[in-house]
Amino acid sequence: MIRKKPAPDTRERILSTAEALFMERGYAGTSLRLITAKARVNLAAVNYHFGSKEALIREVFERRLGPLNSARIAYLDRLETLARGRPLGVEQIIEAIVAPALQVNRDPLAGGAAFLRLLGRAFSEPGETMREILPAQYRQVVVRFKQALVAALPHVPDQDLTWRMHFMFGALSYTMAGNDALKLVATCNLEGADEPEAIIKRLIPFLAAGLQAPLPGSAGKRAASPGRLGSMPGRKAA
């Protein structure tokens, strides 16, 4: 006897539908009316489970980002344990950021490539809700990875390291948002442009080179700063 796969419950169906529509139309272009029509539920069901569109958006990201960022920190913890007190290499630290995202890309149950593109889009067109959700989700990740980079790059002043992390996370977000922009600068078909492994193989050394680049101008003098693990400017992560 073949058993039918159980249908997702109402709450899960609303979340999955909203996630797909946000990717397709953006946040401002996706109304609750459209979500309820696609999910085959009424507005009362959305209000019952989430209370508002903003709360629904928050839940869409929290259910994916929480496990992803926990996996990133766990990956970094494992590398630091193996290093036995020695600073990690810059490429190892970047690997701890991108490898869990690659795992998400391969796993539809974790959101797959669609969620990574949605996450990239969240940074490219943030609204007020995103400005509240994303910093809270990434705060622990930023602090942990900045600690590791401080140890790996002790000669880089805090201000420069903060800017470099800002650029690094921006590049990650831009890359995860998709390769449409790549087509604008490529005069021919690039091998591996649609393969996450091929992209990451090129992305990690590129980001590492940026983090380790020569200091600009007279910024070579290390500035002692009590706020070395303080907040970063602009968008936080991908």
C-alpha cells in the first residue's frame, strides 16, 4: 500500500507560499491578499498564525536564518578547536561563513537555492522590517567572526577591519542574490556560473584577498579601540 505524503499544515503552507512570493515579487509587491490566494487560506488564518504581514516576514527569515547562522558558528567552533589556540587562516574563516550556505543550497528542506536568493534580495532592497529583522539575526555571527578575524589579522586596525567585513558581507549578499548581474559583465558564457561550488571556489580567495589587502594611506598604525567588537556600518551579513 502506497501512503500519500501528508499535506503541509496551514501555518507551513502560508510560510512556504510567502517565501516563494517574496522571492518572485519582492516584499512591497507581495500583498497578504496574494499570499492567502496562493496558499488557499483566508486572511483570518494569517492573522491567527502570525498577526500581521511584518510578523509573517520575520517568521519566514527566522525559520531559515536561525539554523543557518547556528551552523556557521558551529563550523567556526570546530575549526578553532582543531587549531588548538592558533589563529585560523583568513580563508578558513570565510569557509565557515560560506560552507553552511552551500549546504542550504543543496537541501530543499532548509530552503535551498531559492531561500539564498531571497536572502540576497533582502539586503539589496531592505525595508523598515528588514532593517529590524536582519541585524538581530546576524548580531552573534558578526561578533564571533570578527573575533576570529581580529586574531587572524592583528595588524589591521579596527576601523579598516570593520569596513572590510562590510564589503565582504556585501559581496556575499550580492552573489547569493543570483548571477543576473554576472551576465551584464560577461561577454561569453562562463563555465560554472550556475554551480554554487564553482562560485564559492572563486569567491573565497577573492574575499580573502580583500580582507588581507594593504592598508590605505597612513592607516597602518594600529588604533587601540575599546569598541573593537562594535557594530558594523550598513548591512550586516548574508
